Amino acid sequence: MFQKVSLRGLTTIIVILAVQNIFSQQRTIPFVSPEVHKDKTVTFRFRAPNAREVKLKSEMTAEPQTMTKDAGGVWSVTIGPVEPDIYPYCFVVDSVQVADPGNVLLFANERFKFSLVDIPGDQPLIHSMQNVPHGNISYRYYKSSTLGRTRTLVIYTPPGFDVNGKTKYPVLYLIHGGSDTEETWTKVGRANLIADNLIAQGKARPMIIVMPYGNVRPSPMQDFTKDVINDIIPFVEANYPVYTDSKNRAVAGFSVGGGQTLNIGLTNPDKFAYICSYAPYTATEEFRKNFTNWNPDASAMNRQIKLFTISVGTEDFLYESVKQNIAMFREKGLKPEENIVTGGHTWMNCKKYLAKTLQQIFKD
């Protein structure tokens, strides 16, 4: 038998069904973000029905771009065409920065949460996945006697690498920026793919790339230099078939890592024949201590160091300080090579710096 339903009960059922229908539609209406179009324009979308304002913040445009909301609560904006590259971006939702929840490509960083959009070129870019032999990335742990704790490394080994084989390799120690992590050089800088492609083209020598975690807080920052010399290098040389002389060892890094590169390399010229600093941040106690009243044996260092390069973009906020440091090193009798490009303090430029470096090191 059918039960009678009151008018109030019927109204409640209708409201529940309507709400369920709305939620069902919201769940089942798919959208893509980011959507890269053939003409190199890009559409970004973000669902926030109750937000008052959503903007796209990125390094593809000079200013944040205002997004518009549709009837389903999805905000969107299309920009471009954009020059092919990998760019960080985020959404600013009522003044709060958030990563794109529809995008699995995340910027590895401890301070901000950005996503990444990869805009391919008509021809494969140097950081693109190409049909070439690929190396491997491994995550390793080592005991730091300097810092008194176990720490992490990301290590790239080239195609054909055999840890038990007879082939030995040179090593590049590659350091990330200030709030980045040991994963940033691979997840954002694509160091592994750049190396794969250049090795396949015969433009770079097969090498091992060691990417340490450069932040040692709460320890003093200069302890990272000690950690590299006393702990990281010995760990690598004990566990990998590598050459152990300076002419087969290089150090490079970006921003704070670029400053660390100068501290590590120039205070240990007997250990690194290649020192490549990318847009170095040098307003640190360690740098001032090392180089304020520095009187190096320039003749000896110029014999020891086969390549000393400093890279920076003309729109980089560190451009003037980098130029001053280049002048200071030259006054001391060293011979840094300038690599000046357009653009700012970006990982787009970092990929350019690294691609050039990999073609210069370990040539002798």
C-alpha cells in the first residue's frame, strides 16, 4: 500500500533531489586546466563558485590576469600565444595563492605552491622528452656527519650506467635555489632530460649529476659547504664508479645555490675544475666572510680552474650585484666568463644556463 506524503514532505523531497542533481552535474561536467591549444594560446580554469575574484598569476604575463566565472562556477582565462617553454603559475583566489588542483605538474618549492604548464615547441626543445636513450633518477640517503642527521640526494645517472661496471664518470654537483628542494632541478629544470638529449646529440659527456638538498636550517648556512666537501662527495665516490680528481668534478647552482656554488668552488679550487654560477644571490654572511678581504693566489687558481662562468638575465633583480661580483673577481685576477641573456630570475633561464654548462664541462 502507498503511504500518504504531506505537502511539506513532498517539498523536502523535491529540494533534496534538486540539490543532488546540481551536485551531480558539478561532479560530472569535466574541464581541463591548463589546456594548451595548437596556436600556443593557453586556457586556465578553476572551480570556485563562491569566490568573489580569481586571477591567474604567472611568468607568462607581466601582470596577473583577471578570470571570468561561468554559470557553473568555473573561472577561466585564455592567454597567449606564449613562447614554448615550461612556466610556473598559480591562481589567486580572493587574495590567496593556490596551485591548480586539475594539474599534476607541481613546482617543487617550500615557500609557494605553483603549478607548471609545459608549452611544447614545433620542434622538440632541449628540455623535452625525446626519443633518445634515457638515464635514471634515484633518491638516496646519506649520513651527514657535519649536520648530524640523515639527508637526501637526487642523483641522475646517464644512459647505459652500470653501478658495477668498469666505466667511470665525471660528476656535476647541482644546487637548487633558496626555497626550492632537491627535486626542483628535475621537476622544474628538467636537468635529467636536458642531459639525456645533449648526451644523445654528442654535445655533452655522459656524467652523473648529484642534486643535494641545499637548505640546512636551523644550522648555519655555511655548514652546507662543509656538508658537500666532507659528506656528499665522499658518499658519491664510495657508492658510484666516478673519477675522483678535480678535472672530473664540477659544481653549479641557481640563485642562493649560485652563491653556494661560488662559496664551495672558489674556496676549494683543488676539488672543482668547473665552477658555474647561475644568477647568484650573494648577500650572505658566508659570502662576505669568504670574499670581503680575499687575497687569492690567482695564478694558481687560474691553472686549477678550467671553467669559471657566471650567468644572469638582464631583467634579473640580481643583475647589478652579479655584474659587481664579476668585476670583483676580475680585480682579484680571476677570469670569470659572462653568460648574459635576456629575461629575469626564472627557471626558464635556468634551463638555458644548464644546457650551456653541460656542453662546456668535462671536455678535457
